[in-house]
Amino acid sequence: MCRFLVYKGKDEILLSKLILEPTHSILRQSYDSRLRLDTRRPHNGDGFGVGYYTHPELGPGPCIFTSTIPAWNCINLERLASKTTSSLIFAHVRATTEGSLSDSNCHPFRHKSLMWMHNGNIGGWKYVKRRLVSSIGDQWFLSVQGGTDSEWAFALFLDSMDKMGHDPSVEPGDGGFGHTILRNAVLRTIQRINEFIEAIPKAHKSEADCETRSLLNFAVSDGHSVVCSRYVSSKTDEAASLYFSSGTNWKLHSLPGNFKMERRDKGADIVLVASEPLTFERDNWVRVPTNSTLTIHKQTVLVHPIIDQYYNPNPSFERSSGYAESKGLVSNEPESTATSTDVESLILDIKRDPAPVMLPKELT
């Protein structure tokens, strides 16, 4: 399936420092996804997209560039990335599961100030789609341009946000909608998808080609905060891989492509979230726990468990990676997960942001 990358920094960064230059950049992942356990389809060559927020004077919405050309073969991506800077960037390389090969099906998607992308799939999609479409308002139905389950999930997110009393079409102001609103809308989107799947008749669920497990790694931003999910609708399976790295400087060391995340203090001037690490430095990356959300707010990382019917409170329980592996969505390096030893790395900058850091239950 796909791979995505999120950058949120205190300062702007040249896109090429993330997308093109690192040893295992998302461009390289488009043709050499070497951490992918499923090697039967190692390419993510069904298009790509880059979205980034610009100076407020240009408006609150992100600029998005997509193409159906494989990322490794697009000269315009190199030209764009080498001359463009931003402090909040989304990047995505696509391997088709639903929808045809077209620009309208390439991530990220946007609505006004909101930007969205997805890695994974909605379970039982051929039976879920009609229920999902029937449940959303006309304006969100009409906003869908492509045919992917990912874009329909975005429409469902917008509808959920709207029904929670927060109109996605309204400019939210200087601070955006707020990370709590975005996170709650993501949680409601996941809940509604699960409800649609539960409503599939048993006769259909028993069909050999009806896989009802969903892999829902979402990323959404309003230009100020970022919320990501790592989720699978199963109590025993592992979710698609997701990692984060934080520090004070993303710096090139010695050899070309050898970037490292430096930590001069407990600050988090830079936060990266990625389906696969951009480097092979084990101590630079922490695996996001399965069935949790990761929020970046004012350069502080907050991790919350998603407590629903698929939540497992036992921190020592080992989930099976078989399902995610079969989709090419689990990487095997690095193995470190956010545990009690990572508490300090999650407490990123209390001095600059006094907001409390929320940890998964097993860390408290």
C-alpha cells in the first residue's frame, strides 16, 4: 500500500531535505521500500502528492501538488522540492488499492484549511461505501472528486466535524480549530467506520473476498496542529507501521543522505511522523503504539490510546503482524516502541509549552 510523511517544525525547511535527500527518503520508498516485510509488491508507484502550508498572507489553505507519474520519475518534484520551504509538510506515495490511477485519487486531499492523507484500507469497502455515502451531508458528498476509500474517509471526517458543531468550511482563525477538535473528529470517523462494518450482513462477511479488518493510519492538519492515528480494527492484529522522531535539528552528517535528528535539549523544534523511518538510526525513531493517536500541538507531542472495542489494556500483549504484513504495511526496523523509557522523549518542551503531555495508560 502507501507511505506517508509529516513534518512540523518551529522553522521552515527545504522540502528536498525530507523528500529527496535522506537515505530512506519517501522518494526512495516509492521504488525501494526495503523495510516492507511484504516484498511481493515493493513499489509505491501509483502517483504521489506533496502538501504544505505557506505564509498566512497567501491564505489558510495548503498548497498541494499531485501527479500520477511515479515519484522517482518526476523531474518537477525535484524542481519544486529544491526551491520550496514550509514549516508544515505532508508527503505521500501511493500504491493503489481503491480507485483508478488519476490525480484526483492522489493524496493529500484538502478542504479549505484542512489537509488529509491515509495509509491503509477500510474493511469490507464494497459493502461499506453505500452506507458511508448515505450518512454524510450533501456538501461533503459533492466535495469528493475521486474514487478512493481514503477520500471518502476524509468526507466522513468533515461530516463528523460538522456534526460536532465545527464547520470545516469556516476559517478557524489564528490558532486553527484546535488539536482537541481534530482528534475528536478523527476518533468519531474511526468509530463510524467500525459501525458501518458491523452493519454488514453476516452472509456478506462470510464471503472469501470480504475482509472486514480496517487499517486506518490517518493524518490531518489545519495548518497549526497535526493529528495522526495508528489503528487496526482488531484486538489481536498489528496496525500499519508508524514512527515519530523529534529534536532540535535535522542535520546532514558526513556522507550524502546521512541525516540525523539532533537533540541539544528537551526541545522539539522539529517533529517528523513517517510510515517508515527516513534514516536507519535506531535511536532517532520511536514506534507509535498500535491503536493510538499522536498529536503535534505547539511542537509538543501528545500520545493517546484509542479506547474502544479493539483496545487491549495489557501492555505486554503481542499482536500479530500477519495481516499488516500481507498488505505491505509493517516495517521491521526499528523495533523500539513508546514505553516507560521513552517518557522523557515525549516530554518535549515544557518550558515553551506548559500543556501537559498525555501518555498512553500503560505509561502512567
